[in-house]
Amino acid sequence: RNLPTIGAWCFLDRFGPADTRMRVEPHPHIGLQTVTWPLVGEIRHRDSLGSDADLRRGQLNLMTAGNGISHSEYSIGEDPIPLDALQFWVVLPESARHGVAGFERHTALPGVTLPAVDGADAAATVVLGEFAGATSPATVHTPIVGAEIVVPAGTTVHLPLRADWEHGIMLVEGAATVAEHPLALNDTLYLGDSRESVEVSSAEGALLFLLGGEPFEDEIVMW
């Protein structure tokens, strides 16, 4: 709680894994973007702009609240289904937080191969911002990165970072050691700034999510 942001990322929620019937009824947001990244199952997004979009693995829902939006999120169907997803919030800077609301759905995101030091090469999907020379098509308002990293079993890899940005890495599945720190499932390791790379290794394979960006200096209030 003493770390309110990593770059402009200000909130991370994992809902799942579970067999569940999800019904998040309409509710409002201001001053931020919601980034929904499904792992298992399908989610239906509807909002006050008239958007109605289904979302599944490998696709991105990005909702920009600006000066105000309301939305709902339902699992598909009336019965419980396997469901697991990450949802992040990105705080908007003063120049954008009073702007008009918007919604984007991206079904094709850039991928990057990360050469391994040992083992098979790792792979990254650039969900938001830029990473390793690739840029997501999703709209951003601050220098930022959000990337899913797949590390095969028996691999050691150096993830390239921007030294002027701060970063954190979350372990989503499997097991991994990051910067010599073993991570437990759902741990997020804060890396700070001034790093040009970080070493990641996994004996059994791992799915990680990299967060980072230019440090967000403004004070934020979340409620």
C-alpha cells in the first residue's frame, strides 16, 4: 500500500481461477483506463457509450473513463463457467483525465521473441504501450508497458527494460525467479528504476505479466 503506482498502473485485480457465474453490474469510473486481459473463459463488456463486446484469451479490452463512464461485465451464458482474468487500472494524467470516454477492443497484438541465455527462447505479447521494440495499438496517455511473458521450462532470459522507467513483474502461472527472488503465485515484485534488463529463470515454465512506465509523479486519490 506504500506503492500507489508502477508507472501509471495503479491497480491490479485477478478474478479467478474459478468456475463461476460473474455478474458485475453497471458502475461508474472517472479519471482512469481499465485494462482487461482474460486468461480463461469469455467475458461480455457493455458500457454507457453503447459498446457491447465479448472478450476471450489473447484479446484486450481497454476502456478509457475520462470524465465519466459506466460499464458492466458478465461471464458468457447463464451457468457457471471456468473463468480467470487480470484487470488493471491505469491512472490518466491531468491532460487526459477530464477528456471524453472511449472503448477499444484489440484482437491482434504484437508478439516478440526474447532470446534465451539458457533453454528455449521466451515470448512476449505487448498488451499496452511498448516493449522490446514492439508497440501495442491500444491508446495510451503516458509512457507505459504492459506485457505478458511466457518463459519455457528450463529457460533463463534477460528481459530488456528502460532504465528511466520503473517496473514490476507478476507471476501468473508456474514458478519463476526474477532478479534472484523466487516468486510465489500472484506475487508482484517491484524492480524500481535504473535497470536496463532483469534476469528471469524458470525450471518448470512460467507465465508472467510485466508492468512499467515513466514514474507517475502526481498524487492520486482512489475510492
